[in-house]
Amino acid sequence: MRTRTLTVAGVGARRFSCASAKRINLNADLAEGYGPWTMTADEDLLQIVTTANIACGGHAGDANIMAAVLERAAAHGVSVGAHPGYDDKPGFGRRVLKMELDEIEHLIAYQVGALLGVAALVRARRAAGGGAAAEVTHVKPHGALNNVACVDASVAAAITRGVAGVDRSLIMLAPVRVVLASMAIVIAIVASVGPSLILLAPAGRAFDLGDSRRGLRTP
């Protein structure tokens, strides 16, 4: 089991890297819009982050937004990852949906596969023009699904199986609280399925082991 801890979420351009203890790699959730509606300041954020998590059609995002953000990420040298969540755009993926474990696996594989497919198209397009492409390096679950995985080892394992079924080389991102709350969940995430694990300490978020679903506005 390979577990690495970063002060703030982090990825080096092209591949995750934490070779230097003094390096802080900044990570942000992007592409969280749908059709003509936008939420995140993607272009501004891509100028300061080193890695981005791309919404891929569950809580937000669509094929056109994914392609556009992948293009801009490549231009800025930012590595990218999938940001899958519950299929709940009206609730922005922040409501817990009752799902069987195999349904969670399918949900994750569907969204991760969607991002990889669009990324392959963007890569081919940019290669034809002599440009570099953004590499898909990791997966960070979104919102309520991520919260549930922090307290339910079976859900954490289902998410990881969904990722590994598509690409075992992808790195899983999990909040630091997942280790503080239960080492069993960490073991479930990585045992026998393949992906490496990197722990995140989200800036501006409180750690609450008793209730992992505290709101974004909670100090």
C-alpha cells in the first residue's frame, strides 16, 4: 500500500509528485457547469493550480465543458483528474442517494471513462497541432459520495473498484480525515485493487470526525 500525505491537495504537472516536503501543490475542482451555465472560474484557477479535478457528468459537467477545460489545462501545464459524484445535478451531488454497491461501481466507471474518452480526443487533436496534452492522473470523488466513502468502507471499496476497472494506474485522492476516522477505510480503498492513495487537507475546511458532512461554510 502506497500512501502519501500532502499539506494541501497536490499534483505536479503531468504526474502526481510530492518529492519535496517543502512543495505545496494546489488542487481545485473545475468544469462544474452544465450547458451554458458555469460555476467555477476555470481559466483563473488554471493559472494558479498544479492539478485540477474535472466534473464528468454526475453532479455537473458535460462533454463540451470537459473538452474545453482539458484544452486549457494542457495549455497551462496542469494535470487533471476525474471528479465523479452522484448523478444529481439539481442537488449538485451534495445529497446522499441510496445506491447498491455495484451501482456505485458502474457510476464511477461511467464518469471516469467519460473523462478518459474526452481526454483521448483532446490529446489526438492537440498532437495533430503539435501541442502538449493534459494527462489524466487521478480520481477525487465529489461531495456526498466522498463523504459517505469516508465513513463506509464498503462504499470506499466500491468506488476504488470502479476506478481500477477502468484504469489501475489512476491515483485515488481522499481527505486526511479518512485516516483519522478509520484506518480500515484506507485499507479498503487500496487493498488488492491497485490505485495509489494520496491524502488531501482541504484549505478552509474543518475536520469533524463525528460528522463528515459538515457544510462548506463551517469554519
